[in-house]
Amino acid sequence: MDVRIFDSAERIGQEVGRLICDYVNSNPEACLGLATGMTPVPAYNYIANEYACGRVSFAKVTTFNLDEYCDLPKEHKNSFYSFMVDNLFSKIDIDLGNVNFLDGNAQDVEAESKRYAEKIKAAGGIDIQLLGIGRNGHIGFNEPSDKFTDEAFKVKLTDSTIEANSVFFDDIPMPRWAVTMGIGSIMRAKKILLVATGESKAQAIKNTIEGEVTPENPASILKQHPDATLFIDKAAASLLK
Ligand code: GLP
């Protein structure tokens, strides 16, 4: 696992956005795994600007998002689908028919998990998986647990996660459940780019880099991935030895 420390979230966005655009320019039919949250936004802004300047096209790209809330209409302003449309998809030439999300309202989660896994496989697997990290070390919505998961599943969100995300829910209570790609799904990506900025991620980053591989800190599994890179700012790196 490589660790790269930057002066600012902006620089991280440029570096990660550049890597993704270069990959898509070399592989127009790329399959990208995408994340929500505020940390990936500078990279999405960089990508949108590259598209606006005519330096990249996403017309043949397929995407899979990590997770989605349960019990929330897909078009609700706080769904992760809406987040991606607002922050990236509406600003580039991606075909929304090639955009994939887990259905948070699926009655049969097992079947939905199988459907997603088969769709990822049919797309040739994820070439580049972009990740953020939760304050408690979660990736996607793989919360601290006593085991690593494999394929997508339904998860009860922790208080820490609800606290961090409920600020955005002003019209309805924040969902308590979500569906997320599992650790196995994430680890099967060919390349992983994790972005983390700010003091609030320093402990999770320290545990990920310096701690043991444990499902208590889900991101620690990335140490076992052949091509995972952490892009962090000085605040997120502030507890590293
Ligand atoms: C949510 C998402 C994660 C994201 C995390 C951190 O829990 N499910 O994918 O990494 O929030 O978000 P932020 O980047 O806003 O700190």
C-alpha cells in the first residue's frame, strides 16, 4: 500500500482526477468504482473541468457506486445517486444507462447483491476503485465489525456514521440502513485509490497504515491489496509516526 501526502485537498483532487482521466483516455471503456462523501469532490471537480475542456470523454465508461441508503427514493436529494448526478454525472458525458447503484429499496437483498456482483463481472471487473474513509475506518459502508464481508449486503449504520451524515437530512430522518459493496467486492478492483483529508480521519488513517489488518478497522484490509494508494493531506497524516 502506497501512501502519498499532499499539502491540500485540492492537490489530492488534481492528482486523483488526473490518474482517472489518464486511465479513461487510454481505456475509453473503463469500469470505475466511485464513492460519495465530500472527500472525493475535488477529484470530481477536476474530472468535470477536464471534460469541459474537451480533454476526456466518459461516453463509453461504466461506473459502479459503492453504496446507497435504504428506504430512500433513488431521486431523493440525499440519495447517493443524486449526490453523484449533482457532483459528477451532470457535468460529464457519461451515459446514465452505464451508471450502476445498489438498489437500497430491494426487497431481496441477497438477490440484489448477486445481481450487482454479476453486473460487475460482466463489465470485466472494476479497473479503478475510488474510496473515501469514514472516521471509524469504514470503506463504503463496511462498518467496523468482527468479520470482513465479501459481496454486497445490507448494513445497520453506526452512530458515528449517522452523526457524520445526518447533517444533510433536513426534511426526513436519516436512514438507519444502507446497502454496500462488501470488502471482497472492493478488493477485487484492479487498482484502489483512497482519499482522506482532515483531522477527523487521522486516527482511521493511522490505524489503517500502522495497525494490524482487522475488520475492526475495515480500511486496514487495503494493506493486502496489490495496488492500493492512499492520498492524504497533512491533517489526515498528523498521527502517523
Ligand atoms: C460515507 C460513505 C463513504 C465515505 C464516508 C466519508 O459513509 N458511505 O463512502 O467514504 O462517508 O465521507 P466524507 O468523505 O464526506 O468524510
